[in-house]
Amino acid sequence: MWKHIINSLAMLVVMTILTGLIYPLAMTGLAQALFPRQANGSLIINDGVVVGSSLIGQQFTKPEYFHGRPSAAGEDGYDAADSAGSNLSATSSKLTSSVADRLAAVRSMNGLAKTDKIPADAVLASGSGLDPHISPDYASLQTARVAAARGLTVDQVRRLVDEHTTGRLLGIIGEPRVNVLQLNLALDALKK
């Protein structure tokens, strides 16, 4: 019996060292060697300062910036420590009310009529609440407002949106998208 207990304890120690120490260190080392940018959070550095990650959305509210998707992560949105969707059903009065408020805000901020089509990502949060991308349609909807607020032509801003639009992976997977933080940083770089 003692032989089985000693063998079990020895196996526990060996597996703990292998799976709890050696394997994680090896994977961390490989990730740092092969994919250092991704392993360190896909951080975006602007003038030597970390301004965010290309994988996590941020809230932009000023008219001279493109706005991202609404966020249900945390009380004020975009809280990575509280990443989640709202989990509200399509019949929820709270969801209906918040979507109506968001529609009104998008229409008001962008000078749109009630009949103008508004993309879903302008009023609905993503599953994580941290999506850094918007659709090209939502970016296009905001182009005139951003151009006017920055004193640029609509064509200048539209070209910038086109330059920052990522297509489908392999031409078939996913949807075209625009990273809001990278687009806003490109807008800021136009001033320099």
C-alpha cells in the first residue's frame, strides 16, 4: 500500500512540474519568440505611449472621432474586467429602450433622418462588449460628421476609412471591418 501512495505522490510532483511549470514556460517562450506582438496583447503604441490594443474597443464620444459599437461590458462600457454581453432577449423592454436611445443618439449626432438606414453595429453591442471593429457601413455613416468636425473633406476621410478597412479572411471568412482605434489614430496623424 505504501508503495502505491509513494508512486502516486511522485507522479503528482512530476506532473505538477511538467504541466504547471515546464509546459507554461515553454509555451510562453515560444509565443514570445514567434509572435511577440500578439503575445504581449497586440498593443498599439503612438509616440512611445501605449494607447490601447487592436483587440479591445475603446469609447470615443467626441464628434471628431469615429465611434465604436456600444458596449455592455461594465457599467460605463468597455470594461475588460467585466467583459460580457447584456444577455437581454429580443423581447426585453430594457433592450428595446436602449436600442431606441442609441438610434436617436446616432441619428442626432450624424444629422440623419428617421428614414435613413442605420447599421446594426451602431446600436447593438457585441457578445463580449469589447469589439474594436465597426462595419464599413457604420464608418461611412459617420464620415460626414468626422470630416466636418476636423475641417477635412468627406473624400479625405472616406479614403482613410477605405485604407483601414480589412476584408474577409481568405476572401470568405467573416465580414469586412474597420478598427476604430487605428482609424482614429490615423485621423490624428493627419494633423501632424
